[in-house]
Amino acid sequence: MVVSSATFPPSIVRPSGYLQYPPIWHSNYVQSITKKLVIVNCSNPSRARMAVNSTSDEINSVRKCGYSKYPPIWHFDYVQSITNEFGEKEVDAINNLKDKVRMTLNEEISDPLVQLEHIDMLQRLGLYYHFEDEIDNILNAIYNNNDLGTGNLYAVALKFRLLRQHRYWVPQEVFNNFKDEMGNFKPCLRNDVMGLLSLYEASFLSRRGEIILDVARDFTTKHLQEFVRQKELDENNYLSMLVGHALDVPLHWRVPRVEARWFIDTYKRKEDLDPTFIELAVLDFNVVQSVHLEEVKQLYRWWTDIGLAKKMKFSRDRLVENALWNAGVLFEPQYGYLRKTVTKLFMLMSIVDDIYDTYGALDDLLGHGCNGCATRWTDVVESYLVEAKWYHSGTTPPFQEYIENAWISITVPMTYLVGYLCVTNPIREEALEFLLENSSIIRESSLIQRLANDLVTSTFELKKGDVPSSINCYMHEFGASEDEARQHIKFLINEAWKQTNEDQAAKSPFSQKFIEFIINGNRMTLWFYDGRDGYGVENICETKDCASSFFFEPIPS
């Protein structure tokens, strides 16, 4: 394999190294842990009540096998046997095609809409990372030299979305030109499907309190759904496919790497496609895939060598799925160290989470705290301990009490701290303070990921004897139906996205790449839990197909 990912920047390793952070897990404790695990009896009526329509025997049955009845889809020998032939020849071809695209971007073009469409295509095809300087120059020129509200609905909305995405401030009032004297969006817009779709996608860059964008989302959703009803989605029609795709999940909430794989196939149906763009997209996807495949092989060898999967059979053995999450968060080849580090972190944390959730006796859990550990690790373990106490006492906590603990137990704050250390050079003291103080963007991102997880996993986790989810806590405290609770959780996710949009554009010590890491974490979690548990209880078709297209199956030329 001739294409490799970058190594960890040596300049950010401090002189003291990691001597001040000794290993948390000591040999004697790890070797003895299987002896300490006990199956907690569910005869306690308060525990039995936590499982919806399940008897104590059913709960014990689920808890005894845990995730062992859901073995990993991907086996070691199979993963190691896969080869990928992409290498130097393809890299040379990519460099030649990049030069052609760069010439296109640098051309003197009088119409800024053409430049915006180039940027949009490059982003959706997964190629933007090759042209970040050119894209920044174009957007900066458009922002400074053009009336942001000039153009038709499609152009104004596209300009709004791309500029906000790249942390330029554009007021929602640019859409007032498309309202009538009553302050409503003009009825004639319902016939402008491209304009409606562009405005719909732009509305998901909204912030809290931006009523115009809230109304725009409702208006465009209604008329795009009407378009779908009147004209059955045609898999050979480019616009029809874009509309159906957007109504399923908006572009701002989609994982760029997953979107690129879908859009490469879809873009081929566009009548006026740019052949250079599509040729580069296919080659680049396959070469990057070869990097990811080598990383997965390395990770699987590491995981097999340490042998924890055989000792902790009750836990989630999800090596490929964890690697998939990290490849989706930052897919560019140079971030291989981050992907491998966070994947290892996730594998170990899954075991600890499963121990604290249901498999450790409370006395044992209380006896193995983390005195002297780093702050983030201590926070996570303490949050697990809170959940363990709820579990063993049969407590359904108040909704807000659950939220205050759950956004930490989802481990996002610790993941982002590790991610920052892996992706940033040089490390800034101010940024570390932001991370340790749980700045707004960290909290809101954690909340999105926790609530998205709860929407899908709550039923199974109650059956296996886990703590109540946000849905159960809301129902219990407010006497709400399950449907009402789910609608409230979806509302909170939407509001957290709005705050994240605002935080993304706010002044902070974080780089654009680290902000991208945070936002993509939200997107990848939403993908994993989009109507299914793609991690714990895998939906074989969805997860397997995506992992195959990510790691194992190149796009045909």
C-alpha cells in the first residue's frame, strides 16, 4: 500500500510526555474483572417496571446474553483478506485532474452563481478539501463584493447556505424580497422547485429566534412534499432524486463522506455535469478508501491482539462500526492518527459503558473509581456511576436531571478533547480551557448525540435492563404519551442544532477543521441512529452496506 495517512505531529508532544498520566487500567484489575461481574437479579419490582411489557425472566434472559447474540458482522480473516489496488498511478491522475479543476475555479467569471454551484458540487462530491484556499477566496470575494439579497430564490438561498456554512454572517432578512405585502412567502414560489429546494436546505442553517427561516422551512417542506405527491420520485430524474433525498434528511445534517458516495452516482444523471469533476470524484473516493481500509486492518489486528472481545463477550464488539464513525467524521487521508486513536478509545469505552450499565454489581463499581485520572475521564466514569445507582435503585430520574448526566455519559466531551489533541497543531491553552469548561458547542453537540441515540435505543436498552432514557424520564415526569415524548425530544434536537449553528460561527479558539470534526460527529451519530440502532443492535443491511461502500468496495470507473 503506497498511500498512507499522516503521523501524529511530534511537535505537540510535551517534554514531560505522558508520565503524568499513568495507565488507568492495571493488569491485575483487567485480569480479574470477569470474576467480579455478576448478573443482577431483576426480581426487584421497581426494576421490573422499567422494562416495558417484559417479565423479569425476559429481562434476565436479555441481560445474560447482552450483545453476545449480536456478534460483529465483520470477521478478522475477511477484513484482512481484502485488497485495494489503488496507489501511485491513481494519485498522479488525481493531481492532474485537480489542476484542471483549479483552473476552472480561478477563471474570471462574471456570474457568482456559477462559482457557487462549483463549490456546492465539490462539497457534495467530497472534493472540497483539495480546494479549500480557492473556495475561501471565492466566498470572501462574493461576501465583500455582492449584494447578498440579489438574484432569484435559488441563487440567494445557495449563497446564504454556503456563506453561513463557512462562518460568514448573512442575515435571514435577505429572504424578505420573496415575501408579499402580508409578510408571507409569495404563492408563485411554489412552482419554483429548485428555488424551494435551495431555500429548504438553507433553512437548516438557522439559529434560535430566526422566525423567517422557521417559516421558510415549513413553507418549503409543504410544497416539496406536494411536488413528491404529484410526481412520483423518478430515479432517473436528477431534480426528483435531490428533492426526495433532502426531505429524508437535509444536507446540513448529512455526513459528507456518506453524501459523497450517494451523490457521485446521482451527479451522473445531471444533464450538464462536469466530466472532470466526476472523474476526479471517483478516483479520489477510491484512493481515500484504500487509506481507510489499511487503517481498519491495522485496528483489527490491534483489537485481536489485546483479546478483550473474547473476555468481554457481553459487550458490543464493533470495531468496523467504530472505524466507520471516525472515517465519517474526518475522512481526509492526513487524519489517520485521529481516526485510529478515537476508534481505540470507542472500543474501550464501549466495554466500560456496558459494565457500568448492566453487568457490574454496584459494590464493585463503587470500588473502582478513577482517583487521579484526567478530568474528562473522571467525568465520564462518574456519570456512569450515577446511571448505575439509578439502575440498582430502580430510579427514574427527573427529565432535566437525566439530561445533565446523559450529555456527559455519551462520552462526546472526552471524544472531542482527544480529537482536538489529534487534529490541532499547535495546541492552544485557550482552546483546552474551552473544552474543559464545556463550552456551548460541546454541550449542544453532546445533547444532539445523546437524544438521537435515545430515540432509537431506549426500547431495547430497557429490555436488557438499562437505565431509563430521556423518553422514559419525560413520560414519567410529565405524564406524556410515548409519541408526545418523542416529539419533544425531536424538538430539543432541532433547537440544539440551531444553537450549534450559532456557536459554529461565533468567535472561538477552535480551528475550522476542529469545528468540522464537531459538526460531523453530530451528523455521523444521526446517521447511525436514523430509525435503527446501527451500532449496538446492528441493522445488518444499513450498516453493512455503508461500511462496504466506505471501506471495501471501490466505485467502478
